[in-house]
Amino acid sequence: MRIDIEEINPSIHIFFSQRVAQLCLILCATLFLIIYCIISSAVPAHSIPICAPKTILIIHSFSPTDTWTVNTNKAIIDTFKRQSPATRLRFEFMDSKNFSDPSYLSSLALMYANKYAFTLPDGIIATDNDALRFMQTYGVDIFPNVPVVASGINNAQLPSADSNIRSIIAEKADHLGTIRQAIRMRPYIRIVHIIGDESPTCHSMIEEISSIASKLPQQINLKLTPVMTLEELKVFVKSRKSHEIIYLLPHFKTADDKFYTQGSIEKELAKISSVPILVSWSFQLETGVLGGKVLSADSLGKQAAFSIIRLLAGQPVIPLQLDANVHKSIYDYQRLKKFNIALDTLPIEASLINKPESFFIKHNKALIPALAIIFILSLILFLTYNNLQKQIILRQSKERIIILDKEVIETQKVIVSTLGEVIEARSKETGGHVQRVAKISRFIGNHIGMKEKDLDLLEAASPMHDVGKIGIPEAILHKPGKLTVEEFEIIKTHTSIGKDILDGSSRELLKIACEIAHQHHERWDGNGYPNGLREDGISIFARVTMLADVYDALCSKRCYKEAWPRDRVVSYIASERAKAFDPQLVDIFTKYEEEIRQIREQYLDKNESSPA
């Protein structure tokens, strides 16, 4: 049909205004429902079973003031707060840097044995090598059958089969990355002096460094410096030449058996060193050293907490975890200036510390609000101008009407999907359920040969299958036990309520949504409700949605049931072929069950898990 521009111009402004007003009303109503359901779902349901909280013991190798230990401990605590807030945490600090003789360790073991004799923890996290060796020696006797995760382990090996250590998370500094970055910054380097102490941890690090020598340029000579006193070290670093550089390992004890607090030796040497000092651990920064590709305790602490949570949940954990380390290139701006190192020689991802603040950073408290106000006013002016321009263009071109109509259709799809999530939230089900039903429905529809247009309609309309539940009392929706006959008759009415809500629209999307809401409990054998339809008398959209809905519901935990195992779900659906479900759809499901399971896992919420 032809439409002349001259005929449509007088009425287009009225049409546009009415359409925008209708859209605003729909969006406001949707927003109100979402807010209501969020507030309602925030109230704890008494029917949800509460598991007894677990107790986790964290045994740290070092003292509670050690920076590495502090950062590790914080990461562990933060992870439990997010993932398992009911877990009780207990802490022990071995302080092995100050006390490491066998008599001290044996007395420590006796103390732990008495302390935890009647209150064994459910799981243990041991941080760093000393705590691991302690657990390897005493763990089975003090904490029988208690699973242990060891984190931050240098020169890590697979845990012994006769110990209660279930997983070891390796601490691997990027020695190669740090030295390569130094070579890029100072191409004339020929000698890298390795400085460490006599600790077992340091020996492990030196073994790691020895293994990378072959990966460096031939002109680079790695030299292990003998253990010295602090005064000897000062003389040594002060006398280095421009073609040399220092790689300082975590250093706490000198040749004269003096113990130094964390960072002390780094500060003393950095003050007088004639060449840059490289490091590979974050706690060595802010001491005057140059920096390097440093390892942070944060990622190791998080991984340790995740691992023990998985173990206590009965989930598998890799015995030797080598990929939990996160390295960041961090350099001291003041040290770069002192040694005339150009910023463009740093890696692209490098970050700087001790860099002078810019004018904006210094005055951000005043500038940010001012810029925000300017931005908002500019945005209002732009949107107003843009809206006027759109209205002018709409009066002049019929193509703009088509664009607007498409926008309305897309908005309807979003609203339909959002309302589906709202209804699921009211039913105490996850918002991911309707999204999974939509994706699985589209997958099945595609494999039975539905057209692309019908697939789009199916995916957009299927989230509305339970819209009628908005008319069902919450006491019935949230009942944890089996429904009575009278209650089941009430809940069956949600199909008719859904039809009444969606009926009467001329839009194809809402027509399909109405069919699905009304017929998604009809059975292939005619024993469904509300009308006892059978076989092809049931809309194909409703048949596909029903199978996707039942599959995801069986796989999911609900207030009235636990999630079914995978084999039971597959067996049940196969047993209902030509009974509840369209036999063709069951055949498609059986053939592609693995792909359908993967689709479901892709859209799981954080607090959901896939059935075994």
C-alpha cells in the first residue's frame, strides 16, 4: 500500500506523542514490578534450609604483622565473606621467620593438638612453605581426616597420597619476566646479581632462577651473591657498575644471623645502590627499589579460599595448581628518573607508583562534581535537541515511522523478557530460569526446522510462560512441601490467568506469548490442562517451551525440591515421550542433550550449580 508524505505529515506528531506516552507508561509499570519483587525477595524465606556453618582454620607461616601474610589473610577473609559468609574462620601464626628450630615446632604441634583436640576444624588453609612442612610433619596426627589446602608454595610438588593435603597452590614469581623487562630498559646490562639469604624459601627461588638462565640472551650472566652482613651488602651494591643490576629476593636474615623486618634490607640497600634494584614480590615495593613484574598475595589467597570451599562442597580440586599467580609490572617513578630510564621502555601494561599527582587528581573532589553537573546539563541539552531533530525528521520521512515501529517491537521483547524475570523472582526462582528456557527453546526449535522469524518469536515469548503466576497467592507459590488437591487446582489456574493478561493484542509477539502461557501445561496424550488438548492441537511454541521449562526446572533447586541428578532428568524426559512431550522434540532433546546442558550451564546464576 502506498502512503504519500503529504497525507501523513499532519498526523505524525500526534501518533509519535501517543506512542512515546504508551511506552513510558509500560516502562514505569515494569520498573515498579521489578523494585517490588527485589524488595520482596530480600526478606528471608523460613522454608529455605540453613546448613550448619563450617569452621576453617588458617595457619600462616609468618607473623600477623608480615605484609605478605596480611595481604594473603585479607584476600582469604574477603573471599569467604562473598562466597560463604556463614563460615567461621580461625587463625594461627607460626612466626617461623623468628622461630624455626625443631623444639619450637614440636611444642607448637603439641599446643595445636591440645587446642583443637575436641573442636577439629572442617578444613585447613596453610600458607607458605613453613606451614606446609609443618602440616606434612604433624598434620595427620593433629588434624586427622581434615582436608588441607596449601597456598603460596615455592618449588611446589604434588601432595603425598598418605597426607591430608588435598591441593597445593604454587607461588611462582616471574623471574624471567622481571629480568627481561630490565634488559629492555637497560640494553647494555651484562651481569645480574642475585641476592638472597639462607632460608629454605630462598633456596627454592634460586633453583627457579637457575632454570631460566638458558632463556636469557647469551651476553647475560646470572651471578649468585654469597650471603653477607648488611654492611657488606651496602658496600657491594654501592660499588656496582652501569652494566650490572641487582635482583633482590625476599631477604630477612644476614650472614651474622641478624634478623630484619620486612622491607628493612630493601630500604637500606636502595638508599646507596649505584644501580637499579629489581624485585618480584609486591611487598618489596615502596622501599626505594626500582620494581619489576611483581607477584601479589591477593590471587593466592583467593584461590586458597575457593579451593577449600569447593573441597567442602564435595567438588573436585586440582592437586597441584600452577596457574593461580597474577603478575603485574609495577615500577617506582622516582627510581626511573634517578637512573634515567625512559618511560617508553616500560611494558605497555606497566603501572607507576610515587608519580607526582596531576592537577586533576589533586583537585578531584571539586572538579568531579563540577564536571558531573556540566555533563548532565550538556546531556539534557543534547537529548532535548536530539529529540527535536527526531520529531522534525519523522515529519519529513516515512522511513522514520518504520524505524520507530521496529524500536517499539524490540522494546516489547525486552519488556516481555523482563516481566518473565519478574514473575520468576516472585516465585523465588532465579532470573536465569527464564533466560535458560528462552535459549534452550530456541535451540530445540532450530533443530526441528523452525524459520528464523519464528525462532525470534519463540525466544522472545517463552519467558512469559508463567506470567499467570502473578495471580497465585505467594503462600502457595512458596510452599516447600507437597500441594493439597485444592492448592493444586488453584495453581493450575495460572495458565488461564496468563491467557487473560496477554489476550486481545494484535501484536504477533504477544499472540505467541498468550498461546505459550495458556498451553504450556497441555500434554501430548491429552491429559494436561486447562483444556486437555492433544498432539498437534497444542501450539508448537507451547510444546517446545514446555520441554525446555520442565528440563530446567528438574535440573534446578526449588523451595519444594532439590535439583535432580543429570541421569534422572534425562531418563524422566525419555520416559514421557509421546505422553507428556511431543515425541519429535524428545528425540531432538535426547540427541543433543549435551549441547543443551552446556547452554544451561552458560546461563547459570552465581549461586546455582549444574547437577552431576
